[in-house]
Amino acid sequence: MKKVPLCSVFTIALAVALPAASSSVTISHAGLAGISFDVIPGCHLPAGVVAHTDEKEMPAALRDAVKQKLGYLVPPTVPFDATDVAMTGHNRRLIFIWVRGSVWVVATEQGGRVYNDPILAYQLDPKGLQVKLVAERIAAPNTVCSTAEELLNQRPSVAHAP
């Protein structure tokens, strides 16, 4: 018996279920060809960016803020529950951490019923003690790199006194 990859099962189920749910929905098989729902292409490191793959390389205040926001993240190469089938007990995984100046971007994967890639941008004070979440986006695997770069280049808004 041939094993069918989970993403193929998902694609087939989606192609069958959506048109049945609404006659106005059409799915082009050609539009889905070659798409893997949880494979993230490698990123080219933007100019002036330092990349990390270990949360221990973040300042403690940032590590705490990320943990408070997302919970426990397994390291990039460690298996996690990318679907709603619980096998490891962990449904979040770190993809990478980018830093340029005082802006830190944390890219993650979230498994479960709907797989997605939350990406968070934080501003740190020069001492690394004060952390502010300045942006949050949900990316698809093929947009993780571009979304992370967009957030890296985003400037936090400055509050003006009235």
C-alpha cells in the first residue's frame, strides 16, 4: 500500500470539499500544483541582518515577551504537531530570528487545524530591557521571508503628546 503525504490528502480534501460547499467556488488544480502547505523555502538574509535559530540568543526580556505571546517554541529542526493530530504535544516551532539594530523579527510555525506562520516584530531599547511588539503578521510558507523582511523594515509608530 502506498503512503500518501499529508499535504496531498489535504489538497484532495480541499479540492473536493470546497466546491461542494459553494457552487461559486472554483479551484484550479494547476493553481495548487507544486504547493506544499508546510515547507518554507530558504530565505536570503537581508543586508545588515544577523540571523539566529536559538531563542537563547535573544535578550531575556524578548524571550519572555515571545513566550508570553506564543508559549513554548520547539527549535527549528525539532518535530512538532503541524496538523491537528497531536503527536509531540507542541504545535509551535521557531523558524528563525532576525535582528537589525533594535528591531527583532521572530518567525514561527503554528500547527493545528489550520497551519500558519505567525511572524512578530519587536522593538528593544538599547539595554535590551524594554520590549515592545510593533507588528504581527500571519504568513503562508512561501511568504515567510518577504513578510519577515517587511516587518524588519517597518518603523514603530511614535506617540505624540497632545
